[in-house]
Amino acid sequence: MDDPKLQSQDILRRIHETERAAERLIREAEAEARSMRDAARAKAAEILQAKKQECDRRRESLLAQRLQEARREAEGLLEEAGDAAGRFKRRVEAKIPEVVEQLLKRLLPL
């Protein structure tokens, strides 16, 4: 492939492929973050339900106390899951420039 025009087209094609790969990584990270958040919500709902059943067997004053504790615990789990999802997304996004650079080094002759 000695034709500079063909080389340029090939380089552009590879750059576009790299861009699409980077975009795909971001979408995958976002999907994983949503999945983690949804799982945390499901787990929080499960914990809340278990706490509620336990409290239903107790007196009215204890019921109110336990429900409040379960809500705070569920909120904490959701917050932790959101933080974990955000950290995961940032770790993946932080790797994108390195991956792109590695791909470009492979694709572009220097």
C-alpha cells in the first residue's frame, strides 16, 4: 500500500474504528453502572421488605423505629451503589485514552 491516498483512507478508517470502540466502551460502562444501581435497588428493596416483616410482629412503637432504620439503610446502600457505579464508570473512562493511544500506535505508523 504505497499510495498515500489509500494510506490516508486506511488511517481515517482506523481512527473511526477506534472512536467507535471508545464510544462502545463508554456505553458499556454506563450500562454496567445502571445494572449495578438496579441490583442495589433490588437488594435495598429486599432488605426493606425483610425489615418490615420483622417489625410487623412487634408493637406499634417498635414498628415505626425499625421502618425508619430500614429506610436509612436502604438509602445508604443506594448511595454506596451509586458511588461504586460512578467509580467503576470513571475507571473505565480513565482507561479509554490509554486504549485509544495504544490502538492508534498500532494503527498509525510513526
